[in-house]
Amino acid sequence: MKYKIAVIPGDGIGPEVTNQAKKALDAVAEMYNHIFLYEEAQLGTAPIETEGNPLPEKTIEVCKNADAILFGAIGDPKYDQDPSLRIRPEQGLLTLRKELDLYCNINPVKVFSQLIKNSPLKREIVKGTDIVVFRELTGGSYFGKKELSEDGEIATDISTYSVHQITRITHRAFKAAQGRRKKVTLIDKSNVLETSRLWRKTVTEIAKTYKDVKLEYLYADNASKKLILQPTKFDVILTDNLFGDLFSDELAVISGSIGVLASSSFGEENAIFTPVHGTYPEAVGKDIANPLASILSAAMLLEHLGLTEEADAIERAVEKSLDLNITTEDIKGKNKYPAKTSKVGDFIADYILNQEDSNLNFINMHAGQSTII
Ligand code: IPM
Ligand code: MN
């Protein structure tokens, strides 16, 4: 089959890791007889510099016409250090979310057994953690009216939610829970925020129509403790845009797998797949960033296209690279001969193509141990 994939490498290490994901997709295309037509589009810092706009019209068009979108990362230290800059790379991503109405951000937090040792938490606490965060992505303080008073002394971000916005993501979260451990935890601050009270009321009503799913409520401050103390107690987390941003990152770190976690964002028409990690400016151009999150984003993308077997092939290759410790320095440590970003990508692509006859020689070649040639 033929598929159109919009590719947005973005900023920082985005281009380096996205290239590895493309290698994996190319291997899948060859192995399973598909054609992936990539169309590259710009978002973030580069188009600000060339045309003063973090999200060119062309990018929106490319994304709308694609079957799925693969995205790298966004942001730049230059903008982080200067809050007075009015045009910012992140605006590009936020506008894209709005344009495509990508309201449902899904962050699966999986603990890879090979990576538990990298968790800052004790093994017995983190082992068995399997959570999916459903983060609303088009509302809240991210998109409300923003103001800075003329004298620069008072700033305002308005947070707004409608029943419609809450309803559509709630159904997605409950449906997902039905296929999992049948529990949804709504995280909010309904003891303080009006928007949270609307979330509680709306979600409680909808929950009545999913009799097999248990709904629990947690205040966000309490949740920030519980997630660290007992992450295995959670199944599906449902929350708004800002809380979802924070908790997704917290969970990614405690899983020990931040370099490996991918996420997806859905609207009714479009879907975007992206690593959970950011731009990692210190690593740019050094070929050291972990490409597995981007590669697994590509696997999620295939799953979305209905290519389950193909997605599995990528996931198996990733597991193999972790088993064999063909991994970058964030996982392996600087002093233990970590693999370069591009080498991990090569291994994954080779494994997809050769797994049936994954002979020792092939593995040795990649693991950089002995070569029997
Ligand atoms: C994310 C990112 C974005 C967000 C930034 C880059 C605007 O952190 O996708 O989680 O805050 O939503
Ligand atoms: Mn974030």
C-alpha cells in the first residue's frame, strides 16, 4: 500500500532522531512491500528565521493532506532564555494542534524491563508500571486569552474548557480503559478551579455509561505524590492540558525510559506521532541522542495506519536493541562504549530486514563485539 507521511523534524535533535525513524520505516516498506511517501515540512525555529513564522501555511497543508504525521521536537535555548521574544517556536506546535484540532494526546508510560535500573525510583516501586495519560490538548490556559498589562506589571492567562471539549476526550479515555485494566483516574484541582469542577461533573456523568470502568478522582497535588509512591496503582489517567503536560513528563522520568517513550495526538481527521523527550540542545549534532522514542513513534504511526504487524516488527527490533545493549549513552552510560544515534538506527533497520535469519554474526557486528567474517 501507499501512504503519505508528513515529516516534521523540528528543532534540536529532532532531525537526527527523525532520520533514524525514517530508516526504520524504510526497512518496513521494503520488508512488507509498502510505499511511504514522505513530505518534509517546517515547524519551529527554522521557519521563524527564514520567514518570521513558526508554522508556515505550507506545513498545515502538508499535514492535512497526509495519512499521518511524524514529528521530532521543538524549542531553542535562544528563545528559552529570552521571554520577551514575541514570536516563539512553540507557538508553531500549538497552532498546528489547534488547526488540526488534535485534542487527544495519548502518552503511554511503559517500563522496559531492561531500563528499570535507570529509574530514579526503587525497582520494587516502579516495576509493573503501565499507565496511559490522556491529556486534553486544545484547551485550558494554553489557549485562553493572554495579556500583559501595558506597564508590564500584570500578566493573565485565561483557562477555559467547554463540556464539548471534555466530553470528546473522556470517551476516548474510557474506551481505552475498557481494553486495559478498566480504571480511569481523573486528575484535577476541583477544590480550587472552576474548569476542574466542570471536568468532574462532565466526566462523572459520562462514566455512568461505562459500567465496567471504575472512575477515581485525585487532586493534582495529591496525584504528584501518589504517582511517585505507587505508580502501579494507575491505569488510565485523564486530565487537562496543563496538568497533562506536567504529569506526562513526571511519569516518563520515573519509568526510567524517557529516551524511549513515544506519544500520539489525535483529532478526528489527523494524528501526529512524536517522542516524549524534548530538543536536548546539548546533544545537537553529536550523534548521541537516543533515537528509540522517535523510532517507536513511527511504530505507533504504523499501528494507526492499521499496519499492526509492521508496527510489531519495529517494536521487536527496539526490544532486541535493548536486550543486546546496542543503545545510546543515556541508557548505557558514557564510559561503556555507547552506540551512536545513527548506529542504533542502522541496527533497528537491519533487524527489521533480517530478523528471520538474525544470525550471530549480524548481531556481533552491531554489538561491536567480535565479528566472524
Ligand atoms: C509537549 C511540549 C509542548 C507543550 C511545548 C513544546 C509547547 O512540552 O508536547 O508536551 O507544552 O505542550
Ligand atoms: Mn511537555
